[in-house]
Amino acid sequence: MATKKKWAGVQLTDKNVDEYLYDLSNGKARHITQGVSFNKEDPTQMNLLRLALIRHGSFSGLVKFMLAEIFKEANVDWEVHPVKKYKQHVKEEPLEELIPISDKKGLREIIANLILPPDKKIK
């Protein structure tokens, strides 16, 4: 069964994320690709992409850097977590409540400071 179809509608949790990553890593490609779309007609989205490319040279490099910084600030051990091998997938119930990114302490400022030019940083 294709990974996309197998995982459609499944809420990823700490109990099933390793199995999901294992399924993704079983393909022939060397890299796992996760995407972000930018609306070409939305000036704000296009400016975010523009700034990301100017500051980091590649969008994937910026995202990896931001993820590392976010998890480092949250004291999450993000450096080494081997993907476990699983045989069967268990469908999880959706989480009742997700915390909006705007409620996370300092997260918006971290992200903004990573993409803003030095003279526009949030203090």
C-alpha cells in the first residue's frame, strides 16, 4: 500500500511518527521531501519566500535551521533519534485540541528574526 494512501487522515503522534518516517524512508529516493506551497499571487507569501532565499540560499536549509532552533529553545533533544522499524500501522484518533503557533512563547519572534533582515529584527 502506498504511504500516502496508508496514512491519509491519520493524526501523527509520538506513538506512530517513527512508523510513518520508516514508511517514507522505504522508497528508492535518497531524501524525504516535505513541501510548502506559496501562492504566487499573494505578495506577503512571495516576500516570505524571497527573504528566506536571500537569507539562506535555499528554502530547505532555512526550514532545517528553523526547526533546529525551535526545538533547541523548547529543550527538545532533536539531534539523534533513529527511525524504528515497524510492521503494522495503528490508526490514531485525532487530538482534541492543537495549540496554535501564536500561543507558543517566543516562537513567532524566532521565526520572524530568522527571515527578517538584521535592521528589522524583533527585539
